Amino acid sequence: MGAPPGYRPSAWVHLLHQLPRADFQLRPVPSGFAPQEQEYQQALLLVAALAGLGLGLSLIFIAVYLIRFCCCRPPEPPGAKSPPPGGGCVTWSCIAALLVGCAGIGIGFYGNSETSDGVSQLSSALLHANHTLSAIDHLVSETVERLGEAVRTELTTLEEVLAPRTELVAAARGARREAEAVARQLQELAFWRGVPLSPLQVAEDVSFVEEYRWLAYVLLLLLELLVCLFTLLGLAKQSKWLVIVMTVMSLLVLVLSWGSMGLEAATAVGLSDFCSSPDTYILNLTQEETGLSSDILSYYFLCNQAVSNPFQQRLTLSQRALANIHSQLQGLEREAVPQFPSAQKPLLSLEETLNATEGNFHQLVALLHCRGLHKDYGAALRGLCEDALEGLLFLLLFSLLSAGALATALCSLPRAWALFPPRNPSASCSGSHLSEPLFPARLETGPPPRSFPGCRRRPH
Amino acid sequence: MGAPPGYRPSAWVHLLHQLPRADFQLRPVPSGFAPQEQEYQQALLLVAALAGLGLGLSLIFIAVYLIRFCCCRPPEPPGAKSPPPGGGCVTWSCIAALLVGCAGIGIGFYGNSETSDGVSQLSSALLHANHTLSAIDHLVSETVERLGEAVRTELTTLEEVLAPRTELVAAARGARREAEAVARQLQELAFWRGVPLSPLQVAEDVSFVEEYRWLAYVLLLLLELLVCLFTLLGLAKQSKWLVIVMTVMSLLVLVLSWGSMGLEAATAVGLSDFCSSPDTYILNLTQEETGLSSDILSYYFLCNQAVSNPFQQRLTLSQRALANIHSQLQGLEREAVPQFPSAQKPLLSLEETLNATEGNFHQLVALLHCRGLHKDYGAALRGLCEDALEGLLFLLLFSLLSAGALATALCSLPRAWALFPPRNPSASCSGSHLSEPLFPARLETGPPPRSFPGCRRRPH
């Protein structure tokens, strides 16, 4: 028969859930999802703060490296023919770092779209659940109204027609009582009526937030892509001002990357805690928000053999009442119609109403069954805990790669730029004339410095 | 209330569906999905053949370009100091082409994973449908067996106990008849029993094919990535043998890219035809394969207000019969138990069976309702026609980009390679010693030729 595909926590959830957590006093914090507790909030903030630490360390490293490079280089004898060793390697390591950054951007785009997919799966499941809940409400209202209408008009007419024979009037009265009982039972099946929590509203809120999150990441990714491409262009054209501007931009993007990494890490850790056992948390939260009884909520959230249908009894009673109305109407048709032909019209109309009610009843049984809503719950969890979490981890990888790549580029760019030859009016790739104090000697005696292939110089 | 998220053909489906189709005699072919018709097969083959044409044209273009470059260059005066103009641009255009190829590879990875997602959504929907169908089957068997057991044991005992009073025996017989009627009605609700088509088997077949398709694309993408990276490495290290090997590999990957493009284009066109109106085709196909009546199939495949539940009457009859059994048992309990205390045990046992049967009946009503299976159908269609088609279009874009990039690289590589300087034993990046007949003069009189930044040469 094969189990239906439900939600099971993935390996990533287990892995992240097992990481140790600590609060600001570095006391261990249990890894159960409890966003309202201060200790847990502190643990997540601490995870985010690790990225801040990383940013600080990488900025210090870059500063130390560059200061060492600028101030503590061994003095170069004037007139030395050899350029500083490793200059080409600097440019190439810068290019390699930028290419790694570009690969990271590709991963980032993938992760962003994956997260967006997961969240849209969540909101589509919420929309579907909302549709089911409103359909139950609508169906109950429609059926109850139709039954009430039939009781008020056709059954009253029937009782008036059958007035001469008291035992037939009693049967009609019995049918009226049963119909009223069915209406009462059905009324109580619309369990979501008047509940203050609307899945539609939640879905809209989630989509709204996700739209801005998605846009922010796309802008960050495009910014980093532009920085990488313009830096490569600056290196190719040996344009100092472009490389300087891009160095500053790289610094900005480095800060943004570490910032996003902090947010992603904290979200991923929190999400893994939520996803490792979502049922209890969701059940408690929904109970608080809706005030529904726990047997209804566990029926829908667990939906297994152990939890019995809380509507079972009401459904059975309604079903029996409907069958009783049917047999009473059959009896009336047999007994009364030969004697009172005018009773036939209300009886036929009543039978039609009964058939429609039975159809609606079957639809209601199907809607109330936990299968549909539980499937939506599973889809929402899979969206959030599989796709969105996976996307988040890809975004984390992007942030890591881009932080590494940008730090390397920031270390190499000033060195590569220092290697650029000074501009010459006859150079085919024109750029701003910047003095190049680092290689005054080479320009006079050495061969023309190695240039980038895109920037061919005409001999003069 | 908001409509439930169902399947609607996307803009891509409409766009692809509107492209003109022709058979081998170039007569127009209607764009309805008809894979069994020869004309339609020819139209798809023609779409695939367009890629073959593209391959041929690009090979001819490359050959003409290279022959022109080798044989028809203007004679260079010996001792000219200037290197052939545009040499650097050749290297850079080659690098740019390879970078475009890398971007295409990123897009290809994304498209491959998107297609795989879509197909796994399809097979998961099929698995879910299979679970529902087997659950119906299982539930019907279980309920019928339980009812039969009750009729054979408890009702027989009851009849024996009540034998002295014939009107009570008649009531018990009535209950037996109703129970047998319920069992008969339920038996006919297991509509998928004995149907030769198993969604589980289809899901397994689809997953099997998809696994190999995914793997083939991953291998193609990795091959192209390696070719791009090694070509870049060859250009950076100015290693002739590496560039030659990579030129040959590029040619191979070019052929593979055009081949995959043909397959993707034909599949995308066929899929768009299927997806523009899948209901009719799927309905006919399922009817052929399963032999089920069209009202059952259209109930599940369309599932709207216009199609009535084909099980409605059976369900209503079973429901009434169950209610009748209940009232008969209630009557027996009232009448018989005071006189025959030994009737209480079988009566209680029968009521328990009745309650369980009513529970199963409600579950069966929920399973038989079109909502669940139609939702699986919608999910399968969305997987195939949204995610898989979108992924296929990304793969098409990858093939186009890589075909363009590889053709450019194939044009530029031999020219770039001809610009490599001959190797020198003192060069820090050692390579094979290949003579470079293109620049004999420059080596003697000009400055050292421009080299790639990774390959710094020590002056000697």
C-alpha cells in the first residue's frame, strides 16, 4: 500500500538541531524551539553575532595585511630590473577570488529561488487550507439554510394538507424534528466559524515578507555580480579609478555579506529547531490563537489511526436522522398521497431537498476528514523545512564564498593596482593618469611591464 | 472564499503551443497533442532536426573562419614590429566566451534541478494517488469482511436466540438483509480493484527515467565546466597541448550541446502541446488503459460542480441501509433483551461492528470524494507543466549559450594559441617547447611579447 509522502525532518535539520546553543552568559540553552523565551532569543542572537565577529576579524586581517604591504615592504634598490615577485600571482589570485565570488553568486541565485519556492509552497498550502475551511463553513450554511427553508415551507404545507389525519401529521412532525436535529448537528460541524485566525491572512503576510526578502537578496546578488564584473573589467583595462571604486564597493558588499550570513545562520538554526518537531509547537500555538479544542486540532495535525475523528458522532447522528427523514417521507408518500393528492408536490420537493442535503453531507464528510487539511499541513512543513531550509543553506554558502572571495580580493586589489603601469597618451586603453610611485625605477630601465591581454599597447 | 490553487497553463505553454508545426513535407500540422499520429511525430522530429541544422551551420562557419584565418591572411612583412592587430582581443573574446559558457553551465544546473523537482513532484503525486486508491480498496475489503463476519456469527446467534418469537427473528433477518445490501454496495465502490494500471508502477518508471536524464545532464554540465576551466588554465599557462586537447573537447561538447538542444526543443514543444489542454488526452488515455467508465474518470479529472459524484447513489443507499440496521438493532435491544438476556451480547457486538462500519464509511466517503485525487492530478500537472517545462527552457537556454560560447571559443582558440610565445627554459611557467612561426621577427627585435599575467617571465 505504501505510506503517503508525509513530512520527515531531513538530515540538515538533525545536523543543525544538534549544534550546541548558548545564551549571552555562555550557559548552554536547550535546542527546543521556544522563540518567546529570552534564553533562546539570546542563543539565536549569539549565532548571528558570530558573523559580526567574523566580519571584525576579516576586516582586521585585511587592514593588517595592507598596512604590512604598504609600510613594511623591504626597500627596493632603485634601478632594480625585477618587478616585485608574485605580482602576477596577485592579479591571478584576485581574478580567481572574483570567479569564486561569481560561482557563489550563482549558488546564491539558486538558494534564493529555492527559498522562495519553499515559502510559496507554504503559502499555497495555507491558501488551500483556507479554501477547505471556508468550503466547510459555506457548505454548512447552505445546507442548514436549505433545510430550514424546507421545514418552514414544504413541511408546514404538508402538515396543513394532512391535518385531517393525525397519525400522518405526527409523521410529518417527526420529519420536522429530525430535520431540525440535522440542522443543529450540522451547525456544530462548522468548527472554524468565528475563529480569529485566518490562514488567508497568514499566507498573505508570509508572501508579503517573502517578496521583500527575495527582492533584497536579488539586489544584493546583482550588486555583488556588478562589483565582480566591474573589478574584472578594471583589472583588464588596468583602470585605476575603476579598481579603487570597486575596492570600496567590495568593502561594502563584504559587510553586507557578513550581515546576511548572520541573519541566515540564525534563521537556519531557529528553523532547524522548529522543524525537528513542529507538531507540538504548532498545536499549542494554534490552540492559543484559535481557542479550538485540542482533540480537533490533534485530529488534523496528527491524522493517524490513534486519533479518532472528533466529528464522528455528530456525523453518525446526522446520517441516521437523514435516513429517518427519508423513511418517514417514503411512508408518507405511500400512505398519504392516494388520499391527499395535493400532498405530492411538497413531498417531492422535500425529497429533492433531502437528496441535495445527502450530497452536501457526503461532501462535508470528505471536507471534514483530516486527510485534506493534514496534507496541506505536510505540504506547508515540507515547503518550509525542506525547500526553504535548503535554500537558506545555499544562501549561507553564497555568503561564505562571497565573504572569502571579497576578503581575498580586498587584499589583492591594492597590490594588483599598484602593479598597473602608468598611463601613456598613446596607450590604446585610455585611463586616468595616476602616478605610480611603487615602480619608479622600472619605468626608466626595464622592459615595458607585463600588461593584461585586453590592453594591448602600441609600440611607439 | 478564494479558488483552490489548480492547474492553469502558463504563458510559456501558450507561447510554445502557438509556434507553427510542420511535417516532413512542410505541410502545417495542428498543434494538438497526438503522439501516436505520424504527422505529429514528424513535426517534433523536425523541431529536433532544426538543432542538427544549427550544428551543421556552426561547424561550417567555424571551418570557413579557420581556413580563412590560416590560408588567406595578408602577407606580413618580415621584421615588422607590430604583432597582428586584435591578437589580445582574440584571447579576451575567448575568455569572455568561456565565461558566458560558465554562466550557461550555472543556468543548466539550475534548469536540471528544476526539471528534476518537477518530475519528482509528478511522481510524488502519483504515489499519493496510488495510496488513496489502495486505501479505498483496503477499506472496502476490511469493512465488507467485518460485516460478513458479523452476519455469519452474531446475527446467526441472535436469530437462534430469538427463535421463539418470529417477529423478532424477522427483524433480525431484516438487519441481515440490510447488512448484505451494504456489503454489496460497498464492494462496488472499490472501483480501482482489478484495474491493470498502477500509478505506483508509473511513478517508478518516471523516477527511473528521470534519474538517468538527470545524471546525463550533470555529466554533460561537468564535462563542459571542465572544458571551460581547463581551457582558461591553458590560456593562462599558455600551454599549447592543453589548449589543443581542449579545442578537440570543445568540438565534442559543441556537438553534444546541439544534440541536447534538439532533444530539449522537441520535448518542450511536445510538452507545451500536452499542457495546453491535458484533461481530454489524459481522460482518453486513462479510459483506454483502465477500462473505467467515463463518468468516474471525468469526476476525478474535472472535479467541478458540473460533474456529479458517480458514487452518490451507492453512498446514499449504504448510508440509509446502515441507519436502518441501527434502528432495527435499537428496536431489538428494546424488545428482545428483557425477554432473552442472552441476546444482549451479540447485540452489543453488532452495534460495535455497526459503529466501526459507520466510521469506515465516513472515511470511504472522504477517500472517494474527488478533492483528494483531483488535487494529486493538479499537483502532477503543475510539476510537469510548470516546474519541469520551466527547467527544460532553462536547459534550452544553457544549450544555446554553450553552443554560442563554444563556437566562439573554437574560432578564437587556434588564433589565441597561435599568439603564444615560444617557450623559454628560463620561463617561470614551464611548458612544452613549441615553435611559434607567427612571430619570428618580434622575438629578435621587439620587446618581450605580452604574456598572460599568471606567467611572469624573468628577464634574462
